[in-house]
Amino acid sequence: VYGRDNSLGEQLKCIALLEAAVARASDFAPAWGLLAMFRGLALPRTSDSDGETMRIAARAEAARALAIDPECGQAMMALALLRPAFGHYAEKTQLAESAYRMSRGDSTVAAFYAASLANIGRVRDACDVLDAIVAREPLAPSFAATRAYFYRSAGRRAEADRLAAEPLAHDRCEALLQGGLEDQVLIGVHRSLHHVLA
């Protein structure tokens, strides 16, 4: 539940809960993988040199998960998130694609895979991934605004406008859309995604 929120506070709650989980079940690969993934998400966004202690911990947690289960998609996604923010796009996309393939039911992994595709210009493919998430989880709260951005980037403006007006995107987009500033909504979504796998 906490993982559905993109805020740092909720990510830190995830980390604390997952630390407790692996302390109780040290051979449970998904918990180790999720712990590594959420640590990767919570890294400081100021520079790749910040948060080195968290990076070391996340790498060790991902390695632990993959030692238990080499098909742990969350651990693979953690490795993608731990790559430097700018550059290494092919490697990050390959890791994210492996993570997606290994954990098709995980909407968080799928969203990061979509972001990695968008970062290398494969926006139409990113739309397909997000559409698959919504087909599985129609009430996933954070994807309507993201899909609107990707649709707009893919040239599907009418669909983007419709999605941005839907109730699930409404809380994130309403103020800017009412002010006629839809491009700023899209820029805001882009910036948040760019920090993930840019």
C-alpha cells in the first residue's frame, strides 16, 4: 500500500516494513528485492555521489534476493535504479526489461520499465506497458496522469486529454489543467519519471 505513493515518506515506511520482514524471513527473496528497490527509489536525487551508504545496502539486498531467486524481478529493477542517473541507458533498459519479464504482476516494476522505455524514445511501447497495468489494475492511482503524459508524447493528444481529465488523474492534474497549463502537468510528470530512470 505504501509503495503506491511516490513520496519519500511513504518509501521510507516501505523500507522500514521490509527491513522487519527480512529480519523475520531471511530467505524470502521478494522482500529482499522490494527492499533493494525501495532503497533505490529513496536515493537522493541531487547527485549520483549522494546516498552511497544506501546504494551499498541496496546492492547487497538485491544480491541477496537474486542468490535466493535468480528470477526476482524486484531485485533486477533495483539494479536498474542503482545505475547512474544519466547515461548507461541501454544497460538500465535491459535490466528493467528483465525485471518486467520476471514480475509481470508487479505494477511498480512495470511503471519503472515504462519510464525506462520512454527515456530512450520508445514512448509507444511505454504506453503499451502502462495500458497493461491499467488492464490488470483499473484503479491504480498513479498511472492515469502518467499515461496522459506518455500518450501526449506519442502523439495521441485526444486520448491524453481524456486521461488527464479522468478522476484518477484529476487530483494530480486539476489545478494546472483548469489554469490552461496542461504542458506544465506533462512537464511535472516527465520530471518525476526522469528522476526514476533518467
